Amino acid sequence: MSENDNLQEADGKTELKTTEVPQTPEKQQPSELPIFEDPKEAPKESTEDATKAEVGEIETPSETSEESTSEASKETTEVVAEDTIKADAHVEEIEEANAEDAEDEENAERHELESKDYHSMSMEQLTIEFEHLIDNHKIQNIKTQVDEIKSEFNSKFDALLDEKKEEFINEGGNEIDFYYSSPVKKRFNNAFKTYRNSLTAYYKERENNLKANLERRLAIIEEIKGLVNAEENINTTYKHFKDLQEQWRNAGPIPRDRYNNAWNSYHHHVEIFYDVLHLNRDLRDMDFKHNLEQKTKIIERAEELAKDDNINRSFRELQVLHKLWKEDLGPVAREHRDEIWERFSNATKTIHDKRQVYYADLDKAREKNLERKEDIISKIEEVAADTTNSHQAWQKKIKAIEALRENFFNAGRVPQKMNEATWSKFKGAVRTFNRNKNAFYKNLKKDQYENLEKKKALIQIALDNKDNEDFSATTPLMKKIQSDWKKIGHVPRRDSDKIWKEFKAACNSYFDRLNAERNEANKELMVAYEQKSAMLEELKTLELSGKPEKDIQTIKEKIAAWKAIGHVPSNKRYIDGKFNKTLDGLFGKLDMDKAKLEMIKFENKLENLAQPNDTRLLDNEQNFIRKRISEIKGEINQLENNMQFFSNVDETNPLVKDVIKNIEKHKQGLSVWQEKLKKVKSMY
């Protein structure tokens, strides 16, 4: 609606241009005004004549003089000529929003209900949000949010459907047999059915109410028209007029496509009542004054809103101000009409312009989001083009794609005109990756089925030999098939646990029998192990007397007692190591010659190395000792050669003294190692 449209409805000037689609005269309602697309088409006759075709003949009351009627007609004709100018976009925007709200007085709630970032939500989250909207808001106010949620859900489900379809076909399925559904899809469909049924019921009820309200308003207009010809006291007529105005205010919402015409027709006939009839000047001036005061307050508030940086809040309140201006207030004195409308229109234009800038900035931000999403799509295409073919590599690529998908959904909205193209490009890139992935795993499954057959063959070998009594021949075979099993690659996941349990059960059955056989033969060895375990615990708490000779004797007795117990099972021989470690702790507490202690410990070690009919451990020890003796001799020779450089140097020289001391230390060590060699030889 234009600046002049508002001026007309406020000040009694005929509407010549609205946002409604022009109607043919036959279809126009009796109370509507004619609509002209061009100022030149505006009639030059009086308002009285201009309204005959649309709102019925307005007859001049008998007490109204011909002269005054002509004057009124002249004034309204001038108004028609002055106001046939082009409508202003900033006012039209407000009028269109108010017309939409006029259908339902609670419809304004939709302005406060903001859309969320549905693009970043999963299908489960979208469904939950959809159900929340239905349960917590009026059904007529959530259309914008529902449309966005439905669009995002369908896009995501279509992408999932494509992926599942490709997997189905890759696994050998026939495309015509493909079917896929999911609990979240069923839940979403149920929510949408509830929404659709509720909305249908709402519109059906509202349609009846709007129709009745429109008829009531048209009847009020007809009554106001009739007041012009009323043959009664002017004060009584005026009181009747005020009562009709109150009825109009309470008449309820009407269809949006009839909103502007109905209101403009109403205001037109209100102006006829004021301008054509000679009302009591005091009453008229009092109305004009009241309306001027209220419209001035509206203007002042609009000017405050023009300074507010919250664009959406300002626009919402500006709608309310325009509604008050149009629906609650009447005309002002003619000398103020242009001035107050221009001021109100200017404040409206300021808010409109700021809103345009806001949305322009929003578009720029969404352009940045578009760049980010284009970059993410490029990265997805790079990953899809990677030719690395191994399970580990593909798992890394799958994780990378999942992260990129998440980034894409969190990148924010793009310009509306690019939304569909960007989404299609994204789906195409992901689809290409999924096709490559499915092709790889299809070939991998072929290998896995071959591996499955190999492992089944090993299971059969294990089953055939699990009861074999020839342990010497069967044990190496069972160990070999266990080793072969580890070398075979993956099998299909659905078979993995099953065949492993079969193979493990067969192997365990054999080795349990083998261990039982060995345990029977090793009962005596287990008794020895238990005795040594008890002795080891006792040795850990042994307190020495502090007398070296006596303590040595005690330790030797413990060693002799340990040896007397005998051998333990081969898998329990670690207990001998624990015993030797405990002995080292006891020897460390003795205050005696280190070389002597070393030999006592070595003799104990030799007893453990000596095995019946097996000299390998003694041989290894002898070779080690010989090597160590050779190394020490070489070090002594090197030191003695170095001494030749000090032939003329005093032996009290610190450097010479260190060399001599080192040679002596090595010779003492050599003596110990030579003694160890003798002990080893004596064990054969």
C-alpha cells in the first residue's frame, strides 16, 4: 500500500490503486471501490459519482443544500486527482504483512517464531523439532518452519535412499526389488500427517469464520452509507455512527484478499459521513484532535523504531503501528493530513531501507557460506578421487568424508537461489565416493569369501585331529594350522565370530587333552613347584645374623634344600629365577669378600644350569666365560702397553697411579673368571 493509500484511508480520499489484482466490474462487491492502474484513468467526476457503480448511489440528504453537496463533491474530486500517484514499496510491504495477519488475530505469533539451522540437523533431530513445533505452537503459525524441515528431511532421506539402493544393487540385488524404510521416516510421516490434518481442520473452521466476519463488515458499511440519508437528529445519527465504528472494530478477521478493499471502502464512507453531512463542528473537531494526538504518538514511536538496530523487532512493531493507524483511528483536520502522513511514511521508509541493508548483508554472509561449502565439496571430490586401495586407507577416507559432511552441514545457509544446486553438487560428490567405496568392498568381499573357505578347511583339519592320541605327531600339526589361521585375511563379518568359535573349540579340545596328559605325568613336578613356592615365601622373610660365616652357611643350606626338592614343570621354571633374585638380595647384605661371594653365587647358578643328558646350557656358559677372559686379557695388555709411554715418569704421578690401579682391578677380575671356568669344567 502506498503513502497516498494510507492518506486516503486516514483522511477520506478515494483509493485509486492497491496491491490487489484488478477485478472486472461484474465481479466487484457492492461495497468495494474501483481500482485504476494508471492515474490518467482516474475519473474526473465527483466522489459521489465515482462510487455509484461500486458502492451504490449516495443520495444527498434533503436538508443538505445543493451548494454544500457540490462543494463536497469538488473537494473529493480534488482528492482523487491529487492521490493517483504510484504506490511506495516500503508501505506496500507493511500492508501485505498486515493483510496476511488480518485473517487470524493470532497469526502474528509466526513473526516471533524463528527458524533454526535445520540444514545442520540429522533426520532424527528434524523429526523431534517437527513434533515440538506441532505440540507447542498454533498449527497455522509454523508453515515456514515446517516447509524448511520437510525440505531438509526429504533431501537427507533421498541421499540415504540413493546410498542404500547402490549398496543393494552392488550386492547383486535387482533394482526393481529395492525397498527401504526406517523408523525415523515412519515417525516423520506420522508427524506430517498430524500436521496436515490439523491444518486442514483449522482452515475449514477459519474459512467459515472469515466469511461470516466479511458479511458482518459489509453490512456495517451499508449501515454507514445509510446514515447519510438518515432523517433524525444529528446527535442521534452521530451516536449511531460511533456505535457502528465500535461494531466494526470488533467484527473479527476477514480474508486477506478482501482486507484492503474492505477497509478502504469503510474509510471512504466514514469520510463521506464526515465531509458530506454538516455534523456538529465541536464533535468533529474533537474527533480530529483525538486522532491527531494518537497519530502523532504513533509517528513518534515509529521514529524511535527507525533508530533501533534490531531490524526484525522494529519491522514487527511498525506493522502494529500501521494497523493502529488504519484500523483504530479516523481522520485528522485537512491542514494536518499531508504533514503527518509524510512524517509517518518517512519513518517507515527508514526502517524499510535498514531492513533491505540487513538482508543484503545477510546475503553477503551466505555468499561466504557458499564459498565454504564449495571448498568442502572440492575436498570431498579429492578424497573420492584418491586411488589408494586398502581397508585401512578406506577407513581413513570414510572418517574424512564423515568429518567433511559434518562441516558441510554446519557451514550455514547459502543464498536461496544457490541452495538446490549446492545440495545437488554435494550429493553428487558423496555419491561418487560411496560408489568407489562400494566397488572396493565388493571386491574385498570376494577375497573375504575365499578366506572363509580357507579357514573352513583349517576347521575341518582341527576337527579331524582333536581326538588323535598320537600327541608327538599331532601337536606340530595343530600348532601349524593355528599359525596358518593368523596368516589368512579377513572373512565376512557375519561369519567371523562363528567360524572362530568353531576353530577355537576344536583346538582347545585337543590341547586340553594334551595338557591333561602332561599334568598327569608332571604331578610330581607340580608337588616340587608347590614346595618351592612355599620355600620362596619363607626365604623372603629370612633374617640374617650379621655374622658372615654363619650367614653363608645358612644360605648354602637353603640352596641345598632348594636343590633337594627337585625339578618343576617347564612352564613353572620361572620360580628358579625368583629364587636366585632373592639370594642376590641376601648376598648383598653380607659383609665379606666380593670375589668369594661371587663364586658362591656362581656355584648356585651352575647347579641350575646342569641338566641330565643335556649340556647345552653349560656349553653356553663356558663359551661366555672364555670370551670374557679373552676380553679382560686384551684390556690388560692394552693398559700395560700404555704404561710404556710412562717409562720415565714417576709412579706417584696421578695418571700413572690410575693406570696401575686399573690393571690390578682387571687382573683380580681375570682371576675370578678363570676360577669360574674351572668350576664349569668340573660339572661335565
